[in-house]
Amino acid sequence: MRFLIDAMLPPSTADLLIARGHDATTPTLLGAHNLADDVLVRLAAAKGRVIVTENAADFAGTTECPVLFVRKVWWPTGSLPERLAAALARWAEANPEPGSWPHWLPDGLR
């Protein structure tokens, strides 16, 4: 699966996803660390990426690409990148073709 990890989440999550066989990037790796939400959506949609973000308020109405909402507080700070990457890999396996709308990471995949 192709992921775009939002800037509010640990960027090392992208590296860990790549190690698990996924295509993952961050806004910084795309050349800008502070992209406007609409630009982020356009980039994700154009490249078939799932946006992973905590920002439910700004992405709740997105229909151009899949958006996966997560909360950093679901995992201990020290293990956040590893546990988030593992959860995203499980979600990708369970949702190989997610619809172009917002999703919440279910409890069972955390």
C-alpha cells in the first residue's frame, strides 16, 4: 500500500513501513514539511496514497483519497513509530483497496 504520513506523526514511521514492503513518504520527503491540507489531498490522490493523520477535523470531508485517522495517544511515546507502522501494515492487509473516504484505525488493528 502507498502511505503519506502526515507531518504530525513520526517521520520514521515511513521508513518502518518501507521495511515492511509498503511505499511510504512524508511531506518533508516530498519537499515541503508544511503543506496545506488541500495540497496534501491532491498529492495523495494523484499518487494513490492513503493519508495517515491525527487531523480528523480538517480531513473528515475528504473524498478524493483514503484518509486513515489515528491518535498518537493509542501507543506509548517511546514505541510510537514501530507500533504505528505495525498497525498500518495490519490495516493495509485488512483493507487492500480502501475507499476514497476517511477511515478510523479500528481497535483490533492497533
